[in-house]
Amino acid sequence: MKKVTIHTLRKMKQAGERITMLTAYDATFARLFDAAGIDALLVGDSLGMVVQGHDSTLKVTMDQTVYHCAAVARGSRRAHLVGDMPFGSYQASADEAVRNAMRIVAEGGMEAVKLEGGAEYAEVISRIVRAGVPVMGHLGLTPQSVHKLGGYVVQGRGDDKAARLLADARALEAAGCYSLVLEVIPADLGGEVTRALTIPTIGIGAGADCDGQVLVCYDLLGMNPTFQPRFVKKFVDLARVIGEAVGRYQEEVRSQEFPAAEHTFSSEIPKPAVAAGAPVLQLYSVPGKG
């Protein structure tokens, strides 16, 4: 099991090998995705919407981010780990940005941070990188700027806006970003930016020419039947699967089919285990132990 690093991702771009990234917010999903061979896990501020139930990412705090990052880090062994810098954690000053980026790495166990914004954040990015924390940039539809953008709409349409986005991408690369997320931009612009940079691009609604792709895990798994933006493909309908499983559980509880004898314990005191190191009763699933 070879650890995926920022150098791995750069080599993948050079070799034309596509990068796969998913969001994760807890140890269990991190363990499953890691075992499946996902290259990178992003603890996205999307947790504000898909985990906490807010209507935007803006209410996610640093403490919450660190908490979820640490959980994902405990569940992962191979994947490259990236933590989102939440709204307000880097906009006020470069000094504050460096402190918060270092928290995500030191306390959250991440290997890099991601932040939104263009050339206006080049100095902040440079400072974080100089402090020893790799930075993944994020251009296009930047959810933390949803009010400024006027909603969740396609970015980079028209020659002027496309040229500005390309200039921002080059500025972020020059500032030290090792990778760049491109979100909800025209496919041809995604390809143009990808070809213009030496660092990998990770697309989400940015076309097939990006060096890799990222999706929110709950979207890929089809856990919200009412959410179906154009850039999402549901690879399984877990909302239906979960509903059916819960329905069967309720039926078996009400019919007293569950719990059956094999799910219960007797009053007989078990004999001491003969073999040294015999397994003890495990009441809950532990990541990595089934």
C-alpha cells in the first residue's frame, strides 16, 4: 500500500493517469473509500450542507472542520488527505490563515489544505506554503462566495471571464498551489486551464479534460433523491437501499422476527478461553476491524 502524496498527484498528471477524489466527513466512509483505492479524500466544507443541514457552507467553523478532519484521518491509510479552510478562516489576514492551516494539519491530521479564490489570495497561499502546508486552490464556482456570485451558477462564460479565470489559475500556481479544483465552468475552459498548468486540476462540473474528478460522496452514492445537478452522476441509489433496509428492520421488529436466537445472549457463563489472545466481545464496529 503506497501512500498518495502531492508528488504522486503530479506524476499522475505527467503520465496522463486520471486522479480520483471524493469528499469524506467521518472515519467509516474514509475507511471504505480508502480501501476502494480513492487517490484523495477531501474533508469539504460541504459538510455544512450534507452533514449539518444548512443551506450553504458558510456556517462551518474551524473547530468543526478540525473535528471532521481528525475523524477522516483516523479512517485513512493510503489516500492523500485535504482539509477545506472554512469561510472566515483565511480572508482576514495571512497570519490568521497560516495559523488555521496549521491547525488543520497538526490537529486534524490532514496533509494539505484547500481554499477558494483567485489572484487576490496569492500572498495568503504563498505564506501558508512557506509555513510548510501544501495548498490546493479552488476556482470557478466557489461556494463561500455564493452571495457575491449571485447564486450557484456556471462561472467563466464569455471571453473576458474565461481569460480572468485562466489568469487566476496561473497566479495560484505561481503562488505555490500544488493542485487546483475547477468547479462548474465550461468544459472547454476546464481543458484550457488544465493544459496551461503544470499542476494537476481536479474538476467538478468542469469537463472530462481535467486531470481528475471530485464528487461529494453523498451525491455519488445517491443519498439525496431531491438533489440532481447536471454535474453529478449517481452511481448507486443508496436512498432507496437504505429505505428498504430500514423498512425490513421495522417489519422484523414488529413481527418479533428480530432479534432471533443468534442475536441474543444466554445466561450461561462462558468458559474461559483456552487459547491466549482469544477475541473478546466486540459491541461496536471499529474502523479497520470490521
